[in-house]
Amino acid sequence: MNSDRIEGNWKEMKGKVQQKWGKFTDDDLDVIDGRREELVGKIQQAYGKSRDEAEKEVDKYFN
């Protein structure tokens, strides 16, 4: 799923993203606001993953 589709469907996807990455608060999800790069950064920060690992995780989840 490309970045535009993530942003366009963000309201519907917020709950599923929060289930997958349970450390995210509602405020985190509001900051991410469907932007792929923000999501990758938050995963890195919350879970201590490298950028490459976080990007692969996001791509795998949304594809």
C-alpha cells in the first residue's frame, strides 16, 4: 500500500495500527496522521528498531 492510500484510509486504519503496535497512544496516532515516514519513526522510537527494520515491518503490514 502506498503512502497516499495509508493517508487516505488513516481514520479506518488507526484501530488496526494500534492493535499491531500497542505502544502507540491516541496522541501518537494523531501525530502520525497516516504518514508513512512518521509511522516508521514512531516504530523506531517505541520499539528500538533500526530504520530498515521498521520500514520492512510497515511495508509487510500494509501489503
